[in-house]
Amino acid sequence: MNKSERNKVFIDRDKLYSLIEGSTPTKSQLDIILNKALKLKGLNLEEVAVLLRVEDPAVIQEIMETARTVKEEIYGKRLVFFAPLYTGNVCINNCTYCSFRRDNKLIKRKVLSMEEIAEETKTLLREGHKRVLLICGESKRNDTDYMVEAIRTTYAARENGGRDYVRRINVELAPMEVEDFAKLKAEKIGTFVCFQETYDPLLYKNFHPADTKKGDYEYRLTVMDRAMEGGINDIGIGALLGLIDYRFEVLAMMEHAFHLERAFGVGPHTVSVPRIEPAVGAPNADQIPSKVSDNDFKKLVAIIRIALPYTGMILSTRENDTMRNELIHYGISQISAGSRTNPGAYTHEEEQTGSQFSLGDHRTLDEIISSLADEEFIPSFCTGCYRKGRTGQDFMDLAKPGLIKEYCMPNAIFTFKEYLEDFASPEAKAKGLALIDKLVGNVGKNTLKKKISDNLHLIKEGQRDLYF
């Protein structure tokens, strides 16, 4: 790592656009890049740019098949689940693509009390969730102290006689100072998430008026440096696709990852790829400046997967079930499920507070799990690495040589078994138990197979929260 790299502006706008404008790659170029990708070493910026210039559907399919191989080799059939919990929709910013924008008079505003946050958490626990992403608008009513209290409240919530509780809280919050991140770290958060929205320093101001704190491009761009300096091990980056040319955004996210590697020795834990969806009172949600087609979206997901093979990729319920079901094969490793994007809506479905955007996937958690079991995916609510301290550099040290599989697959099965015993519909339970039997039967090491089988028996007998 190189401390002199920290808090630098690492986006060279002209350089990234020049890479986009290169020539169509030759077959030999593509073969070299894709063969490198299959070695699970990732790609450099120029190689990513070459793949982004591909337009031939047959070649795009080849990129996607490479991504499928990479994903299966590193992640297997595991798919991590979480639920977003919106603590408020009051915001001082005026982003042109978001319903929460300050000038929007078409939605009802609300900031949840601690009692309401506890209610929302308990509702999610009754559905089977164990991982929560706390999200909030930016205002004086929900500052760092509010979020600290919200984290404590969420962790303290209990259901089923105290047996069910949130095991990991990630947070999606506005940029802050190093000392604020230290406060969040003390509350044992998992990943800190913040999207740059768009990495283009000139076009950024078109969507983020300068009279707001979010109008400061450089302050937002360097937020992850401050987070890591404040002790946060895992961070999550992303861009809102549709504001500008998606190819620039993908290259910029690569630059962000490489910058963090240079400055701190470890890149992002996750990358998110949200596309703009309809949002009440948000002009650029109705008039999308640079819409990303489904085919381009699939391509960019595959490219990110092979470029950053060990980085988790998140796809929210912005996308419909068809798109989500497809992309879990080609790169996505984490999804939200049964989501609501308006504060208070888990507990009170009739709650008319404004939502941030329109949902594409309206299925329940159980419906999604049942569907995934048909394709032999393992729904995972695992938080073992976080609580064992396998985060940041320690996680990557295990992930890159393939050692993390010894933990991830068994832990995923344990949390899946818990869900099936406690929450699943009869149909989902039957499918899931059959899948677990098959997966355990395929474990090659007898010692590992016995450990897994012993824990599954303990879960059947009523023990919970077992992990390696």
C-alpha cells in the first residue's frame, strides 16, 4: 500500500473517454484477454476498455460465458441475501434522478423513530432475513448520532424468543469525516456503501446542484479513503447507470478499485450496478439521459465480474425477476429480496411515505428462494467471515488462493438450513432439503463432510447461528 496515494483525485476524464473511443478489438486481442480472465487474476484498465468496445452479440456471449466460468469457480452456487431498511426519506440534496430530492413535493416525508426501526427489523426477522442494509437520506434529522442509535436498535431487535436477530448490518450513507467512520466502526458495522452516482467530474454537476453538500464531486469521490482511514475494513462502490455513457462508469469503477488497492492494499468488497428506474418527482428518472439497454447491462456485469473476480457484485430489486435470474449466472453474487424502498413499509404495507424508486422484482423472499432452489443455487445469509474477522485484506488473502471456499459453502448451507426449518413454505422446504443433501453428498473431503453433517444435525435439533 502507498499512503501518498490516499485522498487523491484518481479519475482522469480525458483518459477514460479516449479508451472508450478505441477501435473494435480483433479476435486475437479478445482471446488473449479472455484467457487471462480464466486464470482468475483480473484485468487491467486497457483490457476492460477493449471488452467494453465489443458490440457483436456472439462475442458478448463469449464474454458472458467466461464470466460464468469465473463466477462458478470462485463463488460456486452461493448467492448472498439481504434486505434494505430505509430509515427515512428526508434529504437536503436535490439529485435529479431520486424521489427523495429536496424539491420534490409529491411524496410524504418520514424519518423513522427508534421504535419504528425496531418494528421494521422484527418484521424482516419474521420473514427470515439475517442481513440488513440501513439506508437513509441526508439531513440534520438523521446525522451520524442518529445512525449510531439506529445500528444499535437494529442489532438489539429480537424475535422468536430471542433466537432470531440481525447478524450483520451494512450501511449506505452519505460521505462523512474520518472520525464519523470511526464511530460506525465501533458499532460493528459490516460494509460501508456509497455510490459516486456518476464519475464524470463535469457532468456530475448536471445531476447534483452545487448548492448542496452532494454537489461536491471530490468530497464524494474520496469518501472511501476516509472510511478506510476511519477503520472500515469493507467498502462498497457503485455508479447509477443511465446518467452518462455506461462504459465510462465501468472504467471509472475499475480506477476506483485500483486506487484503493494502491492506497490501502485492498479494493472494494462489493460493486453495485443499479440502473435508473422510474421515480416520482425525479425528472431524470423519467427522461433517462443515457439509457443502458438490457444487452449492454448484461455485458457490463460480465465484464466487471472477470475484471474484479473476487469482488462481490450486488443487484437490487430495481431489476425484474427475469434479469436477476439470468445475471446470477454471469456475475451477481448478492441480491436483495422482498424489498421496500419507503420508510416504514415492511411493518405497515399501507404506508404511503414516498419510495426512492419503482421496484422491478416484487417476489417475496420465499418465492425467490424457491425459484433459486430449482436451479440449485444456495441462498446464503452467512455472516461468518465478518464475525470471525475475515474482512478486508484478511478476506482477500483467503479468497485469492481459493481457501475461502472451505468456509463459505458450509456456512451458506447452515444458514439455508436454518431458513428452511424456521421460515420456508412446504414447497421451498422440500426443494431446499433435497438440494442440501445433494450438496453435502458432493463434498470430497470426508472430514469436512462430517463437520457439515454434524452441524446440520444440530440445526435440525434446534441450535442456531453455527458457522466455521
